[in-house]
Amino acid sequence: MQRITRVLSILLLSGLCAAANAHADDLNSGVAELQHAWEHVHYQVPADQQAAAFTQVEDLADALVARYPGHAEPLVWKAIVLSTHAGAKGGLGALSMVREARDLLQQAEKIDPDTLDGSIYTTLGSLYYQVPGWPLGFGDDKQAEVFLKKALAMNPSGIDANYFYGDFLYRHKRYAEALSFLDKAMQAPARAGRPLADQGRRAEIQTLIARIQANT
């Protein structure tokens, strides 16, 4: 009887592990689908059509968040979609979108601050230096630098962490420092399954490097 009980316990545990693995695989597939949809719009759709296209990507993000409550990854990616959509939309109407993006990132941080190789802090940092300050928005350059440095501490060779800190430094006319981080971004290892994002980001890096060189 004890042996039967032990076997049943092993089978139950194996079943639970298999279910957990399947759940994780489904989540990863959903995140990858959302990433690819974002990449397509951000890097391949003409600028004047992006705001409308991002609305459809937001629908994907909403569905992923609803399907996997309590997981940080969908929240981070919904925040990325919202913040990029806000940039494409522009104007005061975009401020509510970036506030929602910030709030989503703060929720994700409470769940798993280490998720997606520091993407929470890269995205928060980029929001804080690009959003207007008080009274219109929550922008704060000092807080932005804190977040961006935290992202770099978590992912020192990451293309996005180095790019956004380089862009932050460029905007503050710290050109030599900016070039250093942009060079690191250009040398970042390729991300698995994300060739379009890597290609698009490297093009942005090259454009920024050329702009800095023209100012020095």
C-alpha cells in the first residue's frame, strides 16, 4: 500500500511539473508573439501609420495580461507597447498612456524585478527622461539615471540598456560618455529569436552615433 501511495505521489508530481512547464511554454510563446508584433510595427510600419497599428498590438498585450495574471512579463511588454504607442501618437493625449505604462512597470517590479534582464528599469528610465516633468508629467532626469544604471548593473552587455543610457547621456550633451555606451550597444550579443529588433535597434544606434559625431 505504501508503495502504491508513493507511485501515485510521483505520478501526481510529474503531472504537476508537466502542467507547469506547459504553462511556462505557453507564456513564453505569447510573449514572443507580442514582441514580434511590436517589432513589426515599430521598425517596419510607416511612421504615420504606427499609432493606429499599435492599437492592435495593445489588444494582444491586454489579452496576454488577462491570460497570465500575476506574471511580470506581460505587464512589462504591455508597458513597452503603451510607451512606444505614446511616442508615435504624441501630444498631451499620450500622457495618460505613459502614466499607465509606468504603473504597469511598478506592478511588474513587485512581482519579479529581475524579469526580462532588467527591462523594467530600462523602460522606466527611458520614460522618466522622455516624459515632461511636473506639472504636465512625471519626468525626472535624476530618477531616470538611477533606473538606467540599475538596468545596466543587471544587464551590462544588453543592447537596450546601453542604447537608452547612451541616448540619455547624448540629451545631456555628455557626448564622450554617450559614445562609450553606444559602442557597447553595437557590440551587444544577438538576442535569440529577435533579429528584426536587433537590426532596428542597431540602425537607431548608428543614427545617434552620427548625430553625436556631427556635434563634436
